[in-house]
Amino acid sequence: MNNRNRESKRLMIRNGLRDGLPIGLGYFAVAFSLGITARGAGVSPLQGWVASILNHASAGEYALYALIGARAAVWEIAAVIFVTNMRYLLMSAALSQRVSPDAGAGKRLVTGFCITDEIFGLAVARPGYVSCTYLWTAFILADLMWAGGTLCGILAGNVLPAEVVIALSVAIYGMFLAIIIPPARKNRVVAGVVTVSFLLSFGADRLLPSLSSGTRTVVLTVVIAAAAALLFPLKDEETGGEQA
């Protein structure tokens, strides 16, 4: 039985490395652009590496560096990061039903820390209960490449000419366009919410110049998200995969 368990764990590790590698490669490219942004905000390579190890969301980490660069208050940074990453609370609740009942509280807490959008996608795509070893392996590989991309971006920003750094920093906006355009094209509600967000953000910047950018972001994010949830609630959808 012990030999079977060890062989099963080795298989889960191999599968995790196989599935985590392509995710990690994508993470590295995005994180490199984040590193350029972090360098512009005055973040050191070590600080950027630690931030990426602990913060696994591109939007949340970009908000972090943007607010640091704007000299926002600590509470503003904490509030924005909390709101931006709030979706992971829902993912954790959903994934708790997919982890084996034998997994204790410690394993569940570690698994919750390992959730990203892509890792969650791997979990829900697999039938039955999901191995913690598989998720942890995929996450560790992807997270190290994510942090490595941020580190390399900051180092490159310190070495490359200012003109090149400015050009590379534009890539982060391309990342956000790649995030919002596909769902906006498929869903009119999402397209409307994105448009309203742009307009209200522009209006708040012009009409409320005394309000810091961090506070505006917190208020607009909560208000727009709450209004969209009340006016256009999502219908329950069947979850994929088979339960063991």
C-alpha cells in the first residue's frame, strides 16, 4: 500500500509539473511587464520577488505597484488588493468541495493559498476529487516563474535605457486589453460594465481631483461591481467534472 501511495504521489507530481509548465511560461511573460511597472514605482528586485510570491494575481499586483508609485496610504493599498482579489474567496469555496474529505485543515489552507485563475481551471477540469499534491506542484512551478518574471523585469528596467523601459511598460496595458476584450465581446453586460468603469473613472479623476487615486479605485470598484451584481445577477451554471 505504501508503494502504491508513493507511486501515486510521483504521478501527481509529474502531472503537476507537466500542466504547470505552460502556465508558468505565460506567467513569466506577464510578470516581466509587471516588473517594469514595479521598477518605475521604486520597488527593489527583492521586494518585487517577494510581492509576486505572495500575490498571485496580475491585476492585484499591478494595482499594488500603481498605488505604491502614487504614494497611496497603506489602508488604500490593502483595500484595493482585497477587492481586486476577492474572487479567490469564491474559488476557494468551490474548490473546497473538490478536495478529498480526508484532507485536513492544514492541507486545505495551503491549497487555498495556491489558488490562481489558471490553477483553479486545472482543478475544475479534472474529474472527481483533486489531489493536493497535483495542485501544489503545478502552483509552485508556476509561482516561481511568476516571481522570476517580476524579478527579471525589475532588473531589466534597471539596466535597459529609459526609452526601452517606457516601450516595454506599454505591454502591461496590452495584458489588460487581452483580459477584458474577449469576455466583453461575448457578453454585453461585461462590455457595458467595462465602458461605464472607464467613463466613471475618467469623470472621477476630473471632478474629484482632491480624492486620491487609491480611494477612487476602491469606491468605484465596490460601487460598480455591486450595481452590476444587483442589476445583472448571474444564473446558476452546472459545474463540470465528475464527483468521486
